Amino acid sequence: MFFLFLLPPSYWLVSSHELVVVAQDGSANFTRINDAVLYASTNSMHRYVIYIKQGIYQEYITIPKHLKNLTMVGERQDKTVISGNRSVGGNKYLTTFGTATVNVSGPGFIAQNLTIENTAGPNMAQAVALRSDSDYSAFYRCRFAGYQDTLYIHRYTQYFRECEVIGTVDFIFGSGTAVFQNCTIISRNRQNGYNTITAHSGKPGRLDLGFSFQFCTVVTADHPQTYLGRPWSIYSTTVFMQSKLGGPIGQEGWVVWNKALPVDKLYYGEFRNYGPGSNLSGRVQRAGVHNHMSPEEALKFTVSKFLNGDAWLPATGIPYTGDLGEII
């Protein structure tokens, strides 16, 4: 029996073929998220929806590559929490890849109204909350919380809308392509060093890879200094556009991974940001850094152009702005 009556109309972002409900008190189809995932049909082209009632679910979730078109909907973002604490610092046999609380590989994944966290702590090195290489995946009103390496955009095309991402070092990183719209990016306090929001790694000749932040709000800690990003490879691509940059942002804007890496092949850009961290007078001046992007340059990093979003996002029901909107 499916508990269709539990889902209010606002949760029906897409038409679904199957719906199951998870509740820890035993009142629904399953008490564990993993059991609901295992139940999913592996050969259906219809969307499979898992509605997760409030609770802290201490589970490690994997959505395998063959499991397509799966949706997870939480009852409330702050009350439906998937929590783990694996870290490289806590287990010498783990790699960054293996620390994720939630791993998603199946294409067409959608998540809404839930929190995915890694609680390993600020001194436990790499500790991923979400690792995703789900192509054409979308995340709406979700919260990703951790410290170092919170959100791992491993590969492929991904869209984030009205989400929160919280961390310290390289806390949005990977080799994929992602646009963040109307998201809040929060840099946490820590004792030593400096914080970096992004660490993207591109590939030679792949201009379709990178991270774009549009209409976002960046909230920085009082200590230490926070930078917009650093290159995980020499082909790193990251832009911040039409976003509110809180202070203190390091006046240089960007930092290098190490001084031996060339920077002429990366693309770091800013377009019409505002707020105390948006002052461009102290930004680094070097090849690959574009402190004054033109509207024509910025348009390349919008949802319609960078993600080809008009071809697939309407079917998700998640709102998006395809272009630069009203340029102020």
C-alpha cells in the first residue's frame, strides 16, 4: 500500500509511477531509506519517489548507476536529515570518494527538502556529505553540511536551486558541471589557515565543465579569510555572477593550489556581484582570471547555455532562470 495521502500537492514536482514512504516510527512502507532504495525497480523508465518523513537517518546511501529517475523528498529540510561521519582523518584506509554520506550515480536523480550532512568535524580532513555523478540531476531546497569537501560534484551535469552548502576547505569541489541559483554558501569558522569555497578540476579542451554561481549569497566566517576558490587542476573553471558576496572575502578573490601550477588555462570570473566581498580593486591580475566579465561572457555560464537546461529542467518542475535575468 502506498501512502499517497501523505504527500501534499507542493511535493509533486514530477509525475511519478511509484511512491513509497519512509518513517522511523514504523507508520509507513519502510523505516530505513536504504530499504526503500533496494525496493526501487531497476528497469523502470518512470520516476520512483521516496518520501522521507522527519527524523535523523544515520545511514550511508548509494544510488547505483543503473537506478534511473529516482526522487527523494524530505518532509522538511531541517527535520529530514541523512547523517554520516566517515572521514579520511578518521580512517586511514578511506579515500575522499569513500567518505560520502550519500553517493548518487543513477542519472536523473532529484532531491528536495532534506539535509545531507557529514559530522566528522573540522579536524578530520576530507569528509564528504554528498558525492554525485548523476547526470541531469537536480537539488531543490536541500542543505549540505560538513567541513572539508562537503559537496563532491564528481562528474556530469547538475543543478542546485535554493540550497545551502556549508563547509570550510574546498567544500564545493569536483570535475563536473554545476549551476547554483539562489543558493546560500556558508563558510564556517575554523582556527587555522584559510577557507576556500570551490576547487574545480577540468580537462583539456572541455569548456563545458565548471561551476557557476548565480543569484547566490555567500556568507563568510569572521575567521579565517575565505576565498572564492582555488584550482584543483590547471583547467579549473568557476564563476560568481550577480551574487551577494559577504565579507570578509580575501581581497585577491582566488588563491593558487600551489605556486608551481600554471594559471593561464583556468577560467575564474566575476560578473556584477555586490556586497562587501565584491570589491574588485584588490583582485589578482593574471591570465585566466576575468574580474570584469562582459554580459556576453557571463551568458555562457547560465542554465540555458552551460547546462542546456531548457532541454531537461522543465520536466523536473524545479524553477530556474535560463539567462541573466534583469541586469542591474
